[in-house]
Amino acid sequence: MNSETATSALGVAFVVVGFAMLFVPGFASVFDANELFLSLIGLGFALQTVRVVNARRRTPYEQAETADPEIAQELPTPGDDFDDLMDQAAAVRYSGDQRDAVRERLHAAAVAVVVRTEGLSREQAVERVENGSWTDDPYAAAFFTGEISGTSVLQRVSLFDRSRSQFERWATHAAREIAELSEDER
């Protein structure tokens, strides 16, 4: 029997005797609780403590392996797909599909904003968007009506920007007006 086993057995014996004295008060009267007896019990607990500490010191240190954290997923900024569609519609001359998609998305957004801000039915909002009365911006209204009304000749001349097409200018005005109406609602 090695010293660790003997020390463990002695420690267990002392613990059992201690519990027996605690739960059976008559058993405690068998032992005289003098200084020598208490010193032996303390020595037993000290030996057990030393054994446990030494066993722990000899045990190799192992660190748990953690899984790699999730890699942050790159998400697009809201509206990036519309900006890309708008760039395609503006870049390609006569790009009917992209322009139709831009027009449909802006029309749906304008109708939704008019319904929310003015409390109209969907049919009434569609009518207001299509006749241009949904906004004070003549260029935003012209995007859906196809014609500018209520502007002076000087305003029309200042609109001649050779770097962008009429479609892009009017679509930009409409998108900006929809965004402003939506922000005013909040």
C-alpha cells in the first residue's frame, strides 16, 4: 500500500468518525476531546489536504479547445440593390427592363408612402401618384406623369444636365421626395 492510499484511508476514517460523532452524540463520549485527540484530527485533515494539493500539482494542465467563432457575415446595405439597378438603368441607353424595374419600385414606394402619410386608400394613392398631385416637386411628379408642369422656363433650362439622362434626374427627384415624405411621417 503506497503512502497516498494510506493517507486517503486515514483521512476517510477521520471523516467517518467525525460524522458519527455529529449524528450519534453518545459515540462522541467514547473519545476524550483533549488536546491530543484534536491535534490528531487536525493532522489528518492537513495530510489529506497535502495529498490533494500534490495530486493536483502532478496532474498535467489541459486547456479546453474552443471552436472557431463564427466569421462575421458581410451583409449589403439596405438600398444597395436599388442603387445598382438605378446605375444600370442610367448607364445603358434605352435599357427598358432596368428602367421599368426602377419605375415599378419607385411607383410602389410612392403609393405606399402616400397611403401611410395621407391615410388614403391604395386606389386613391395610385391616382394621386399617376396624376402628379402626390408631391410639390414637379420633377418627381414628372417621373410618373411623363411631363413637367408648373415650372418656369428658367427652371427647365437649369435642369439640362448633360452628365445625367432625363430618366436619371427625374428618378432621383422621385426617390428623394419619397424618402423625405417617409422621414416626415416619422
